[in-house]
Amino acid sequence: MLQIIEPSQAGTVESNDILIILTPVSADKGIHVELTSPVLKKYGRQINNVIQEVLREQGIDAVHVSANDRGALDCTIRARMMTAIDRAAAKEVLG
């Protein structure tokens, strides 16, 4: 299980990319995704699904995600999420 302990970002606002900003929140706040995209009406649900899927796979259950999409493919969204998580997270140590 991972915990987001500091703000981080990955990506750019260039064409075909996505800027992901992760901000830690208290455990009771859960996951909140704020998404902006010129293709929000057509692909917003899919972009949100990819973001949520990566968070679930990494065991993250409390974070604020700000995503500024510029036409990124799913693989790019996934890569940017993983990079932002790596920069922001602390792995839970089991004793």
C-alpha cells in the first residue's frame, strides 16, 4: 500500500501529453480527480477510468489528482501517473 506524502507532478501541457499533479489529503478525504481536457465530453470518462485504475493498482486510497489533458493516449496517462506516484509516495513498511 502506498501513501502520497508530498505534492508531485509529471508530464507537460504540450499536445498529446497530460500534466498530472498529485496532492496529499487526509485518509478520510478519499480520491478526488479534477480533470480538464479539450476532449472531456468524448474521452473524459476513459481518462478518469485510467487514473482511477492506476491508483487502485498502487493501493492508493487518498489523494487529490489534478489532470490537465492535451490528448494523451492511455499509455501516456498511465506513465505520467506512475511517475507522479513514484515522486510523491512512501511505501508502507511491514515490520
